[in-house]
Amino acid sequence: MALQSPVQIDERRVAALAQEELARLNARTPRSGAMFERARRTLSNGVASSYQLRDPWPIYLDCGEGPTVTDVDGNRYWDFHNGFGSMVQGHAHPAIVRAVRERAGAGTHFAAVTEETVVVAEELARRFGLARWRFVNSGSEATMDAIRIARAFTGRETVMKIFGSYHGHHDAVMVSIGVPYEEIGDREELASLPYGAGIPAAVVALTVAVPFNDAGAMERRIERLESEDRAPACVIMEAAMMNLGVVLPQPGYLEQVREITARHGIVLIFDEVKTGLAIAAGGACERFGVQPDMVTLAKTLGGGLPSGAIGGSEQVMSVVEDGSVYQVGTYNGNPLAMAAARASLEEVLTPDAYRDLDALNERLLAGCEEVIARHRLPGYAVGVGSKGCVTFSPVPIVDYETFKANQDVGLTELAWLWNMNRGIYMTPGREEEWTLSVTHTEEAVDAYVQAFGEMAAALTA
Ligand SMILES: Cc1ncc(COP(=O)(O)O)c(C=O)c1O
């Protein structure tokens, strides 16, 4: 929880420290600079995905082992980025390396089902309480297909999402994400805004966003859409928002969403690409005790290999089984990815693993809270399962509006540079959180708290 009367942080001091830290990081990463010069000649902007961009150059990595990564300059870091929250297993986990080696030697792709896929589906059905599964190769594919299934099942076209949430890079969900605060519009009638160029206006108009943690606003918008003959096919949402730092659902909110969507005949999709297998064995469904009609998984599922999954009730998935929806893909259920997923589920991310992750995260959150209290910083630590962050805001963030209005961008950017120079590898970007792995130790999280404490001291000296 945010402090009642935090100190006023001097913006000029933040900017001066950020400048010093940037110069220091640049001096420590000349090989990344050289790699960037080479890469940009053939890779657009020198990266494989625009989310890997960074000024003046990205930090290029060489290898990872357990809870650490090493960059091309030989700098070793505790990895709290963990591949955008994918590597809850830690890097090169022996069980996954063994499974992948064995599968590689037995053929890696047939476009026919191998036993691993059946085993993974059985285990996911058990963990998420959903009867039927299909596999894909990324989170974007999972949300794209889930939405199509929901549209086919309901015979409706409108997609409802949470304003500010990210669900991948296909057109239907690249709407109302990171937009300037002034353009959001009326809270009851939030604007549908494209996220970047190339998205047809007609597609954007089919996606309608509502604020997180406000079931009343959701239901009122649903009723207006119904009166316009545009009732939503689905509500696609993260049960806990994972791209504004971490924003937890307020007590009762998810239950209300479940009840409202059921009453209006809307398919409720929990997008668990970030939460699933990262915050509990059965993801957000288990953690928050609310059962959606569908879930989407990716990231942690593949233990470092590209994969994704869609789970649904028997009823919703009937439109796949009767052939009305073509849920397809050459690499779906790829044996290599499925071998990694199976090893991960059976040997690494077991229920016991989440007890340890919870305990480690508690230690990290408590350590950060102690630093905040000691230095009276405007912020708070928040997290769940393997995920967490320090949110620099004098008030609790509950949705996109409060995030945009209150998050201290300068402090957030300084924290990233500060961490990088002290061996803490964090996801760049003001919206991100840390992800722990089962290989992280008390030493790793204490290093994080130590670096944070030093930054707090430098800011308030
Ligand atoms: C909640 C959520 N859904 C979907 C996606 C898209 O996943 P991918 O990048 O694997 O396509 C992401 C990616 O960050 C995500 O956080």
C-alpha cells in the first residue's frame, strides 16, 4: 500500500542520476553497441521484435544459466526479466534440456500428434478446470483463436477488453492499449483506439474497452452495446493486469465479471499468457478461484520454446469439434515444444514449486516495502506468485487511468538503469514487472532489495 505522506522526490535529481547511470551502462556495454551497429544493417532497428528496442542500443545477451544471464560484454546479471516472464523454470533447467535433447534426437516436427501433446493437454485440463485444449505457437495466436471460437460460439462480433491491457499483436486486440491519457475519453464510453499503424478502422471499431476493476462500468457498457445490437461475443481480460506493473483485482471484482458475462451470454476468456503457470499451478483460475469459459496460455508453458494453448469448456469448444471453426496451424503441438512443456509440468513447475516461489516473492516484496517505508518513497510493492514490481505512484494503481495519471515515469526509468548497473536484469519499459524462477535464491532477491535500497538512499540523500 502507498504511504500516506511520502517525501517529494526532486525531479532534477532523478534526471541527473539517470544521466549518470546511462553513461555508466553505455560504458559497460560497448560490445552490445557494436552488435547493434552490425545488426541494424539487416535486422530492422537491430532487433527481432520492437519490444526488444532500447536507446541507444539494446543489451544483447549471450547465454543464461538458472537465475542468471550474461550479455555479450560478459556482464552477468540476476535475471528478473526472464524472457518477458516466460522462464519461470530458470534458464537451461536440466529436466527441460534433457527432454529437448531426447526429443531432438527422435524427430522434432511431424504435424501429427505425439504423446507429449496428449499428456500436456491432460495436465492443463486438470490444472485449469477446462475440458478441451488446442495448441498454438505464441500468446498472440492463442488469443486470436480464442476470440474466433468465442465469436463462432455466440454468433456475435464485438470483442470487449480491458482498457490498457495487452493481448498480443493481432488486429482485434491491438486496440486501446498504450495511448496518451488525454485520448482515453469518457470512462463510461472509453475510446477504441488503434495501437500503432496498419490496423483497419473497421476492425478497431469491433473492439470495445472498459476500465479494469469496475464491474459496474463493464455491465453498463454491455447493456448499451446490446441496445445497439452489438452485444459482445467475449470479454477477454487478464485476471490480474500484468502490463501496468502488476494490478491486482479488487475483492469481488472477478466474481462480478463472471456473473455478468454469464448472465449476458458472453464468453469469459482469461488471458493467462502471463499469469498461467507463473502465479500458481492452475494460474489465475486457481489463484483467484474464478472459472472462466476459456483460458489462453503461452510464455511459461513452453519452458523457453515457442508454444501456446487454448483451453475451453466442452460447450464452447464444440464449435471447433463440429468443424465450424478451423483451429489450425502447421506447428501446433510441435513435439519439441510439447516435450519441454511436459517436462516442465511434470518435473519443474509442480505445486511445490509455487509454494517456494510464493515464499521468495514475499521476501522480495517485503524487502522492497521496507526500503519504501525507510526512505518514505512515493510507491508500493505489489505482486502475486512469481510476479511483482515496485510501482512508483503516491496512490494505488487500479486501472489504466490511475496508472497514466500517477505512475512516475522518470523514477521508473531510473530504476531500470540503476538495476542494470548493479547486476539486476529487468525488462525495459515502464509497464513491466519482475518474474522469479524456481532457480532464484534468497541471494538473488536480496541483491534486488540491496540495489533498490541504494537507489532510494541516493534519491533521498
Ligand atoms: C497477456 C498477454 N497476452 C498475449 C500476449 C502475446 O503473447 P506473444 O508475445 O507470445 O504473442 C502477451 C505478451 O506479452 C501478453 O502479455
